[in-house]
Amino acid sequence: MFKTGIGIDMRRFIEGRKLILAGAEIDYTLGLEGNSDADVLSHAIIDALLGASNLGETDELFPEDDIKYKDISGLRLLELVNLRLARISFAIENIDVILSCSEVDLAPYKTYMLLNLSHALKIDSSMISLKQSHSFFHLLPQFKDGIAAFAVCTLIDISDVEEEEEESSSEEEYYE
């Protein structure tokens, strides 16, 4: 069985913080507002994974006002969510993300971000599509000074696959 989830995260630029996306430190004068490292890319993926698996919401699992998540890496949060997915027999099939940012060219960081995400999620980087759009903020001009990330993920219930493999091997034993 396949399940699909959607995740969105939007954050404003602020002074005095590093700009971190999928663990990559982006060369820019401003960072993003947030309790953790404010990694909108990782947070949108977390939202999509949690939605597909029905494991709750990001703010329920990692509350913004909880001091233990202060400045925590978005990649670390992804690792924690991925462990929860494994416990309930879900595996990631595909992730598709659009980053909307008109202020910064993210192309030079794309490969590094993909590698970081694939490492944190223990999947091949070919299972992650990452694109940048410059047009979204024309729709919301009041939010032009920030970054938005939109993620869609597909999960597969691997307990179904394991059951099918067990049935298949039982049939083979029967015919031997």
C-alpha cells in the first residue's frame, strides 16, 4: 500500500542567523526565523512524511517552545521521523520538493543538499527531486522576504511487501 503526504514550511529572513537548508550552510547575509535551525526544506519534508504516515504534526513531535529542540538540525529531526516510520513498517518511495526563494540562488548547493537528505533518510538521492522556483512570492507579496518549501512524499507499507514475500516462499516450499 502506498500513502502520500504534503508538507509546507514558510519562514521569514532575519538577521543574526545562518541560512541552513538540508544541512547546507548557504552563503547569504540573513538566516531564517525559528527555534531549531529553521531549515524549511527539512521541515517541509518532515510535514509530508508525518502526513503520509499519520504520525501527527511537526509541532506536536518537536514543539517550538521546547528547549531541547533549540537550534537542532533539521536533518536530525528527519532522522528521528525516519526511525518512527521504520517502527511502523513504512519506507520512503519518493520525495518531491519545491523551494521558493527569489533572494538566493540555491543551484550551487543542490547536490550537497540532496546528499545530506539522502544520508539522513537512508535513501538514494535519486529518490529525491529538488527544484527552486522564483515565482511563488509574486502570489504572496507580503511574504517576499523569506523562503517557502513545498514537499510531497510517497511512502510504501513494507509490511505488505514482507507478507507477500512470506506467502511466495511458502508456495515455493509447497511445490518442492
